[in-house]
Amino acid sequence: MLKLETQSLRLTFDVQGSLTGLYSKVSGWHLLNRAHLGLSFRMIVPLEGRRNNNVWGHKQKNPACRLGKDFVEFTWDKLESEAGGTHNIKVSARCELLGTQAVFRMHIDNQDSVMVENVYYPYFGDMHRPNECGEYSFRYGAYANLEKFPLFPTFSNTKGYWGVEVPTIIPNISRYNPPLFPLGIFEDDQANGFYISSVENRIECASWQVELHPGNSNSVGNLTPVEDTIGNKDVFIRFAATHMPFLAPDKSFDLIPFGIEAYKGEWHTAVKQYLNISKQWTTLPEENRPDWLMHPHSWLQLHINSPEDELRVRYKDLPKVGEECKRLGVKVIQLVGWNYGGQDRSNPYHDIDPRLGTWQELHDAIKKIQKMEVKVILFAKFTWSDRSNKDFKSYLEPMAIKDPYGDYYVYEGYQYFTASQLNDIGTRRLVPMCFGCKEYIDLCVREFKKCVDLGADGILYDENHHHKPTLACFDENHGHRYGDPTYSHDRELVKRFREVLGGKEFLIAGESAYDDQLNYYHLAYTRAWQADHYPFSRMLRPKNISIMAAVNGFNDRKMINRCLRDNYIMSYEPYNFKGSLDDFPLTVEYGHKMEQLRSTHREYFWEGTYHGHLYASLTMEEKCYKNYSVFQSDSGKYGIVICNDSPDESISVEPTLDNGAKLSSYCMIDQQELKSLSGNVVIPPLCAAIVME
């Protein structure tokens, strides 16, 4: 047996290259302790008439092995597939110690006639739940949140019974493949944790895959077997990082490497440890960033037209909206549906709609609003082409992302207002376009310039975070390789936008920007409506990155409290951003109070570093209380936001700093005069308090 140890893990390999043991030193958790379940890698190398042709690493002849103080490396000179015999494919798989992680790397040299389409690596033969746990889950980043999939006591199949043999969890890969939201987390209800993350800032086609073998113990309720065997069959949870390199003959390739680490604590601990890795490529998007963004403020999002032609507000009447914003202290208007045909129509074109007025009227309205010291941000969209565009077939279709069969992909589109559209009749379908096609990028730059020429203060690029339903483009006429990762050109688009701007201040915002995009988008817009929202993106970027969340309830105190807790800018959106600020006075009044509090104590709750639940704990009636966040000012002092989501009961909580420092003062959003703290903080229903050293 071959062994490696990190600060948190003990790994064991056999001479076949399989990982046969995995143990968490920080919690005594045996993730893999049945050696016969160990795996090394798996490949799929399709043959004519046999696409699902597997290469199993643990079934190969014993590889050459090198063992060093901080690495183990296995090399296979040739591989045997299930149906294709011997293949001239050389594989080098390496596990090495890097900082606090064990990192898995693989190099593939394909000198065979087949394509290496899929690779499962690292491949864990079992991710056994910790002993004595009541719940065990897999989590991954999704839309600024952490999605949660139970593994025990239930395990649901996300991919459809017809396509797999056993219950299988695969994330919504067209939005959330790992290099985009780079963490996968296994955790239980006893604070035992294990995470896997990418260790390079490189975009490739990759995903997570979790399988329950041999299956559920009971199909009613999707129950996970309790024992380690059922009906004389081993029970295990198999897990892999799945890569889709589409590696052609006579090509070589390095898979994106993944690192693993164990921890004790909540998910915040996993992200904090990952930040020690990602800091090598994390940057602040300072180029063209406007100064006004760096001060506490709020937005109004306003939709003025849809594909079903409401034509709600003419351009010349927009200054009235600006007057309302100025009166109520809202600093930014995001204008949606201003383009020809309204929101989600005519993409990727950004021309004005003559039914709403002239180009000059929109330009002049923007200028008038800006004189009121209110900014105007134009909603923009470059991901799609509207398939109903008259020039789609003749001009746009060749630039669309193509599947392996040469057809363009289709996204389902969005429905608006009328019974026909709401029942998906007459929906304008959207076609994802290829950013690896220079002709299309040039088109996007021309359309972006139209927004700049109107005199706007910036754009919010909607759906910048995905190219659904695609992960790769197979049209080599675009000038890229076969199976080129769809997301790998996202950064180039924004780089080209900045060339148009020169040094001009101009906001480039996007919807729920993924990890790498947070390096070059000034602001990420999201919706944090989930009952249990886990601010994953905020934890990934704990300081100096603007994140904004929708506020659309008519007395939306809970969401406003959450915006304070997670340091989100408020985007007021009455009637799903089709109303005015005066439509929900209770929300605006409370939001204004929150913004005042945030401004007064900005050194903690606007400019401070966000730590989630780290460095402090809260108790209520001798139990842990979780609805809080910790911030740290540049001076090193701590502040805590505590929220009470109960609609009718006050809570009494006791906050304590891990370092023993004294928390000396507190106040509420509704009552902002600071009071001395001695003991517990009593927080009224649907209110939030701040506590500081």
C-alpha cells in the first residue's frame, strides 16, 4: 500500500493506482475504508456502434509507479477498453500534496484512432457517511447559493430512471459545472466536512457525479440503505469529477486538476480553506469601475416592454421615474425592455423601439435623470439570438453553438402575460451563440457600443453566467477546436467591451456571476429568495465586490434584513419590476432605514470583510442560532448582523466572539441609537440587529 498525508487527510493507494483508503484526520471520518471498492479512473472512448465503451483504470495491467515524499504517480502506456481491445493511449495520474490539499492531476496522450470523450477522475469508490450522523448531503455552488442534495437518509435520482442504472446526482451542468462554481462539499449534521475544488483558474467541460449503489432500499421515499450491505450487495456512494475533453487522436491534454481537503465546521470553513487556493488568481475588477458603486445605495429595476407588447412607459416619460427615485433616495435605475421588441426579444440586438419613442428621446431622458444624480443602467443580453429574428437563418445561425450532430441548441425561452405565451404557445425560442466565433464577438461589441452611445452609466448583462443548455461547441468553422468549452471565451467578451470604453467609468454588471467572472464584472445581481439562502458568492468574495439582490415583497423586511446580513445591495422590484417605488411604501421605508444603518456603520457592514459564521457563535435557549453573519473592519474589530425571521415572536440571543473580545454595543434597523450590550440581545419580529466591539 502507498500512503500520502495532508494536514487533514490520510490517503491510501494500491499498486493498480486505485484510491483504496480515505480518512479525515480532523474528525475521525472514514470516507473510504473498504479497499475492494477503490477506483482509479474511468474513460469513455466511443466506437462505431458502441458509444458507451468504457476503460476502467482498476482493470488495467499494473501501471508503472513512482512514490515521493509528497506525491504518488501512476503511468499506463496503453489501455484496454471493454469493447475495443488495446488502445495506444498513455495516461499519467498523479496525486500530490499542495499546501493543505491533496491534488489529483492527469495527463492523457492519445495516439489512438478513438476520441477520449469522457474521463472520471478523481474517482472515489465510496463516500461513506460519517458514523452516527442523522443527515448527510452533497452541496455545490449554484446561482450565488449552495444547492443541497441529500445522500442520507434519502437519495433522489436527478437524471431520470431511463438513463441510469442507479440513483444519480448530476448538477444542472449547463449552468453550474465545477470550474464555474468550483466547490463540491460533502457534509453531515455533526459538522464533519470534506470538499473538492478546482485548483487552477481554467474553464473546461467538467461536472460532478454522485451515485448510490446498488440503489434505494425503498423506492417510496427514496430511502438510502442504512447498513453497508443489502441483499448480499455492497452499499456505497460513488463520486467523480467528470471531464468531457473530447480529446481527438494525436492530441494530448491535461485535465483540470482538483484538490481535496477535510474540515470540521460549517460550509463557511470549506470556502475559507478554498480561498487559500483561489487567492492566487482572484483579482478586483477595478478597470472602468465607477466610484458611486463603492458607496451604500439601492436600485430600482423597471421593465417597460415585453415580447407581448405592453409598451408601459415611453422614453420621454422616464424622467418621472427619475424624480420618484430622487425623492425616495434610490440612486440607480436599471431599465429593462427598452430595446426593440422588449425584454427577451430581438437578442442580440440592442436597438431602440420606435413604438416607445426615438433614439434622441431615450438619450435625452437618460441625461435628464443623470442631472437628478440618479444613474441609468441598461439591461443587455448577448448570450442568445432570438430565433424569430428575421435574419436568424441567413446571418445568425452559422454563429450559433452546435451540437455533435451539427445542429444548433435551443433554449426554451421566457413567457409573458398572455394565456398563449404563459401556456408556452408562441414563446420566442432562444438560441445560444458561440463566443468562440470572432464574427459573433464583433457583433456583440457593436451592440454594446449602442448602449454606451445612449449615454448610460453602465449595463447589466442578464444571463451572462450561463450558455444553457450547452457546455461545448462542435462547429470548427468558428475557429476553435471540436468540443470547445462554451464558457472559455466569456472573459474575452468583457475584455473587448473594455476596449470600447478606454478608461471611461462605466458599470459592467452581470447576473449571478460565477467565480471567475467575479474577477472582471463590477457587480453580480442575484435573487436570494430561497427559504435557506446560503451566500456562497459572498463567501467567495468577502470584500470589495458588489452583489445585489432583488427585493419585491410589499413589506419585505425579511429580505431587507438578509441584504444587510449578506452585504447585498437592494434592487427594488415592485410587481416583479413592473411597478413604481410608491407601490410598496412599507418596503421602501424599511429599506431606507437599513441603508442608513449600513452607511453609519459602513466600516463593518459595507467595507468590512465578510466571514459568515466564522469567528463568532450565537446561542438562544442554550441552542446554536444560525441566522447571522460576522464582519471584520479594517481595524480588525468584529461586528455581527443578527436577523429574526419570525413574523410574530421576539428572540433573545447571546453573541460571543471566538477570540474572547467583548462586544460592547448594539442597535436595530428600526431603533438606530447605539445601546450598551450586557448579555443577550432581544430582537423584535422581522427585524435585524447589529452588534459591535
